[in-house]
Amino acid sequence: MDEIPSDGNPQENTRKIRNLATSDGPVLLFNLLISSKPVVAEYFPASEEMFADSFSKLLFRISSELPSGLFEAAVAEGHALKASARGVVLNADPIAIVQFLDIGTRISHPSGDE
């Protein structure tokens, strides 16, 4: 998303998407925000307080909370997380973007299959 949505409010459609599930669990919706404004990088926030504009806050609100396995993976990567951390990263450098994508795909399957 290039800062301002031009095709309406995504909340209803993202709610429908997040209500979908598979045998692995509910769909997770994560957002990677890249701003042209000089702001400090933020990883997996638990509140929208640090977001300066309403559109970034909206993306925070529609993002999924990290399930326990992903929460633990993010902590293992060195992130200090609070309860209710969400799958959101703001202004990450390229290495952190790759780590974000890696953490977001670390769901272990009960049978051990990948």
C-alpha cells in the first residue's frame, strides 16, 4: 500500500480474510509498512501509539496478533515483544524485512511435515 488507500477502507475485506481457516489454524494477516518519512523502525508492536498517521494505524488494526509459535520465534530473533504483539513491521532495513518474512512462515505442522 502506498500510504493512502485509493480504493476504500480495507477493514471489512480483511475481516473476511482473517475469518478464514485451514487445518493449520486461522489465516494470519501481516503488514510491512515502509514510510518515506524518517521514523525509527518498529518490530511487532502491541499498540498503535507509535504510528503517526491514520493509515498506518489502520494497517496495525487489521494485522493479526502473533500466535504463540511466531511470538516465540520473534523473541528468539532478539525482539523484545509485549503481549498482543502484531504482525507489523515499520521501516525495517532489508535484512529485517527478510527476518520478518522468515518469522512469518515458521509454523510447525503437528505431524512434523513441512
